Amino acid sequence: MNKFGIYMRVGIVGGGISGLLSALALEKEGYEVVLFEKDKIGGLCRSEKIDGYQVDIGVHAITMLNNGPLIRLLKKYSNYLPNFRSYGDYYIRLNNGLHKIPVSLQEWLTTPIVPHKDKIIITTKTIDLMSMGFEKDTSVYCAVKGLGLSEISLKFFDTISYFLSGEDMRNTPLWRLFTGAGYIPEDDILPFIYEDSKINPMKSILIKKINPERVRNILSKGFLKTIKDGSKSYISKFISGERYSTQGYPLGGIQSITNCILNSLKNTRIKYEEVISIEKDEKENSYIIGTNEDSYNVDIVVFSAPSRILPDIAKNIDEIKKLENYLKNIKYTTSLTVWFGIDEDKNPLKYKGSEIWIDPPAWAKCITNYDKSLAPEGKALIGVSFVNKTEKEAYEAIEKYLNIDVEKTDFLHVQRAIPEQASCCIGQFFVYPKVSDTFYIVGTDADPRSMGITRAAYSVDVMLSEILNKKSL
């Protein structure tokens, strides 16, 4: 029984990190849980062992380890916690070496990444934008065009945009750049993401979690005035360089997070079956989840797979029908990650942290800098993730920046994936986790905050607040 003394069956569709966190929490809260996964448990929060190497599915950094949603959920519900190592810094690799990505005013004024003339223009414009405010759909491109910036500066903003949203600077909202840099709290933006969708207005639970008076004030003021009113604290963060989160990478690779959850589950049934239909049984006030092998009756559905496919498998559910056009038009980006192993003494990334390449945009990291057991003795394991690039283009970029012919390395493995179920781009729709009292959506298409695993955990946090408190509303 759950905490309200009611016997409830929950069907979770999708065994990625949001599905696993949902299963863990709801099992511990007394629900009977069955989880469906058509492929491999863990989704992108997973590693593969190949030829003595352990590669993650994509390059990862776990954000907000100070008090973010993933850590909160694991501490509350998991019997085990991953052992996170401090992540390190982010760099840009140029012909003249590695340079820390500038965030604060002082870093921007002293960075060798952009010409001196541009430094003054960029810092002045940043303060101006936060002082005067900007509209929600203002793009990074709209903010920097017409400033007379050099080509390298424009390419830098384009690259950072890909890194933060999966899209170029024409399609990346300016607020994503500012929240990603830590100048603007993401909670100042969140009310508008859901409110503006019209279909999913701000729910009372989310207002309670953030701060009811603050959210009401934000919504009544509107986006532009909200940014203006917060300018003093935003500019203060820009000047001081204050960071709002900690980041890390777990020993044992990303798989260790999934293992902590799986080893904490006791009663959840995991069905390796593909869900092909979800139907509402009005007579029983329940749902029938149909798979390629069987059918299951549940009282609550938690959908953790990409929500853009929901209209095709939940055809008789009115709430989903109302969202159909929004869900089907969710935008996403594909990524290609190249993993290669080389002799440790030839490792070009001998530091903790990761680096960004500008042309083409790429994210490179050596995971054996955190845990040498992820590769055979004496070997280094490096991953480089690209957006919408071919293998040939990826190999050429690796040779250009690291002077390594990956086809002649000790180990080579290529992955293709969709790193997030919804790109954080202009005009994007994010579905609020609560669709109805008995139907919920979790994952990176159900919350715009942060990125990847942290974003997925945010959606689970909101979903749990709705389910566990609905009787008291």
C-alpha cells in the first residue's frame, strides 16, 4: 500500500534513468511497480564493456551534485550512492593550447579565446541584456548579431549553443545561455516554459516547490520584467563568477548510477517487452498496457519513453489527444560519439575536466582520468561527442585537434544516440510531468532545467511531488 493506505499498481514505460528513478521512489513509497523496457536497462545512463574497455553511452558530466534532483532522490530512496569524483573545468582547445571557458566578467576580460576588442563588446552587452531584459524567444544569435564580433567569437557562441541546447545559436534561446552560465536561476525561467504552452499551466505542486509568492509575482510581471527585476543579482553573479552547482563523474562510469538503483530495487518487476499500446479502461478506471508479449492492468502510468511517440500508442486517452500536435512536434538532436583507446603515455587529455572544439562543435573527455579501471592497464579511454556529424567528419576532427588517427588506435567504438528527448531550443514544447491524476510523463522532454541525467531527475522530482501529495491538495 502507498502512504495513503491505498493499493495502487504503477506501470512505468521505459527503463532509462527517469524510469528507474521513478520505479525506485514509487516502490519505496509502497506502490506495486512494473517497468517495461524493450532494449537495455539504463538508457543513456549506461555503459558497455567491449574488448577490455568500458564505454559510457555518450560523454557525461553529472551536474548539481551539491543539492540537485539526482542526489536528493538517491539519498532519499537508494540503498547505495555512487562515488563521484570532482569533475574539473571546461576548456576550449585552440591552436595555441587549452583555455578555460570564460564565465565571469574577469574571465571574459582576460580570456585569450576572443580578440581584445570583442571582450569589451561581449561584457558590455551581457550587462546590458540583464539590465534591460529580453524576451523569452530571443536567440543567442539575435543577441550577438550586429555587434561586429570577429569570426572566432561568433563560432564560440555557436559552439557553446550546441553544447547547451543541441542546436546552433539561431535556435538556442538566450535564457539557456544565461542559465547555463549560472547568471540566472533556472527557476526564474521555469514558470514561463509551462505557462506559455497553454495546455499545461503551472500546477500548484510546482508553485509550492519553488515558492508560491515568487512564482505568482514572476507570472504576473511577465518574462521581460522578471529579467529586469532580477538584474541586480544576475549581474552580481556575472561579476563575481559565482557558480551555482558542483559537477562530478562516478567511479565505475555512468553505469554505476544505474547499478545503485537496480541494486536498491526489491519488488519492482522488470519486463523486457516493447509497449505497443496504452488504453484507458473507463469501466475499471485503470489502464491496459499492451506489449509485444502480453497485456497488463495498472492504476497509474508513468511514461518515461520519448513522449513524441505517445499519440501513436495512447490513441484513446483524451489528455494525450489534446497534446498530440505539441508532442509530435517536439524537436530533438542526434549525436555521434567516438570512443578510442590509446597508450596512456600518448594521452593528449591528461587532466580532469573536458574540452570543447569549435569547428566542428565537439565535446571531448578522457574518462580514465577519473577511473583507470575503465580501460586495460596502461591505456587511456577518450570519448568525443559530435552533433549531426558523420563518422568521417568526426575522425577528421579528432586528427585535426588531437593529431590522432583513430582508425589506427588500440580500440575504436562508435555510438549514435539521441542525447535528450527534447532539445532546449526556441519554440520547444516541454510537457508538464502531470498529464492527469493517473498519467505522468518523465524524462528530458518533461523539464527544461539543466541537462541530461540531471534534467531527467528534475522531471521525476516534480512527478513524485504530484503523485505523493495529490490526496492533500
